[in-house]
Amino acid sequence: MKLLVIGSGGREHALAWRLARSPRVHKVYVAPGNGGTEAGDLLENVPLTNAEELADFVQKSGVSLTVVGPEAPLAAGVVDVFRARGLKIFGPTRAAAQLESSKDYAKAFMTRHGIPTAAYATFTDPAQAHAYIDQQGAPIVIKADGLAAGKGVVVAMTADEAHAAIDAMLGDGSLGEAGARVVIEEFLTGEEASFIVMCDGRHVLALATSQDHKRLQDGDAGPNTGGMGAYSPAPIVTPELHHRIMREIILPTVQGMARDGIPYTGFLYAGLMIAPGDSADRPIKTLEFNCRMGDPETQPIMMRIKSDLLDALEHAVEGTLDQADIVWDRRTALGVVLAAHNYPGTPRTGDAITGLPADADDRMVFHAATTRKDGQVQTSGGRVLCVTALGDSIRIARDRAYETVSAIHFDGRQYRGDIGWRALKPSQQKPRS
């Protein structure tokens, strides 16, 4: 069987790697792919991004199923194009993908369907937005309404930071169309968790829990990024909280989309804020929805799958996800992102990467912003690699990942040394260099 994964990041490398391990798969195309998906007997890059051209390729090459990785092609309607041709594809339609492509749409949807989330207001006029900040005070959260590649959220700890964010988004247009409208939310405290499920329009299959690290620097300092590392499972999501998240957030979302006449199919990612404390009934609120798997959460999640992911995907596109199951490795997986010089600003590219290890069952280096030139792997963007390892505990997984990190080099590399710190005992939380 031939499969296609659309995208070029670490998430897509991890998805393609896992799918290629199915005994029924003999080729996984990745479009357009990266320096990691270019290597391997079962993986092959396809230099295409246009939806119609991708559909042509699928029909010509005999691809049985397509999986969409990133948000941009979903928001552009790639699923609609494929379905119009009768091609099997896993992902939400353009209308359903508004849950991610428009923060205002998502907030209004959650309010309408009683899904817990932060209080908010939406603005297109800078003066009104500034006045609202003066009224509410700080800390406060400013979000670009549209897709901004992980850079459209500012957690402003002071009013000056909040006003500057408004000026950047609504004033100078630095985020383009994505920042033409802003959502201003109340600041929530607690611990974040990533809760990702598969949906077929009616049924839901939960994936393993995970936790991302959004800030650039150790101790959750510095600017927000697309994610500097992740681990799975996330101990913060106890069985009791898992049940509540499904009951209070995930199922009402899927049911609400169906009632609105927009059945949701594909991966659904709920970014959650779990309030401090130990009680099983403490507040859980939805920070955001993503209409795809998270990156870098996908990398540790894919490491932990022991069964055939293709089986679950086939059930999902056939509408029989209630008959699917995924077997999970009991071990913890942890991934550390290596980013380029000046990320999350304008990253430097073209730096040679050395020290990449051979693939192993309990350790993988998933490529994101890499390319191969004259036999040399080079950086080609911001988040370059995600070094991911399995271990019998979070500490062992962390140690294995950082041991591999220490052997990989490219000029200007930067990474966090404290991935997984929330799940470690205080005595184990010292950052790794």
C-alpha cells in the first residue's frame, strides 16, 4: 500500500516514520518533505504543495490514503479538493478547520456550545483594543486571529507588553492578514497539557497525553515559539481528568460541530489549562484548538505507538473509529527540539549538521527544517530537529535524549535543557547542558 503525508516538518517525519513501519505499507510519500524524509527505503519526498497537483499525484501514483500534517493546507481546503475527487484523506474540511484558522470563530463556537474557555473580546480597531487593555489590566493574552505559525500569541505580563503586541498586530501589520483581527483573553494560571484525539465526524479515539514547552528558554522564560520540546504521557492528566476532558471539552466539541452542520474529521488538538491543585474537580479550560497533531508533541506520541497506526486511520476515514484501538508503549517518550540561530525571529539557514546518529527503536532524531545538499544535511529554518527517546521513566528518557543532543552539532544551535521538568522530582529538575 502507498500512503501520502502532506507537510515538511518534524510532525510529518514522525507520522511518515510510524506509518512506514506498518507491514502493509511499502511506500510513504511526503510532500514536500525535508532532509529526514528524503532518506530511507520506504520514504520518498514529492516536491508538491498545491492541492490540485497533490490530488493529481495521488491518482497517478495509486496512493490509497493521505494524511495531512500542518494547518495551512487544511485552512486552504486540501481535504475539500481530495473529497471532491473521491480520494481518501484524513483531516478536517476548510470549514471545520476554522477552529484553528480563526481564533474568533473558535471562541464564539466554545461560548455557543458551553465549552469552558477564558473570557475574551475581539477587536479590529487598535484604539478599542488599547482601551480594553487599559480597562482589564495585565497579565493578559493577545492572540492574532489567523494562522501565524506559532508566533501569533503574546502572553503579556505588563500593560506595556500588551499595548506593544496590539501595535505589532493591528498597527504595523507584521503578521499580515493573520493579525488583522485580534482576540484578547484573560490570563489563566495552572499547568498546560496537550490533549489530541482522532475524529471521524461522530466517534472519537483519544491519543496518548502529552505536554509541550512553548517558551524558548529554560524555566519557561523568553518568547513563545512553536514548541521547544514535549513528552508523553503527561502525568498532570490523571484518569479522572482524562474522563472530564472527554466529557466536558472533546465530545461537546465534536457534537457541536455536527449540530452546526460541519462534521469534524481528522486530528483534533485541545490545548488545555488545568488549574492548580489536586482536586479532581478543579477547573479545566480550553486555551485553543488545533486541527492537526501538535509539533513537537507528535514525535513522542509516535514513538509510543506499538500497534499499526494505519488500522486506526482506515477506520477514521470509513467512519468506524469506534471499532479502532491503539496499543501504547508503557514507557515515557521525550523530545528535545534543536533550533537554529536567532529562532524564533528570522533564523539563519545553511549551517551544516554533524553527529546525527543512526535510527534506533528507542531513539529517533526527527527532522524538521533540514535539507540535503551535496551529501550534507543542513539547516533550512527555525526548529531544525527533535531528538526523541524512550525510557522506563521520564528521567531515563530525558537522559537518553540529552545524551544524543550532546553529540549533534550545528553553528548557532539552541535548545532548552529542562524539557520534562514539570514531571520530574525537584531533585531531578536541574537543566541539562
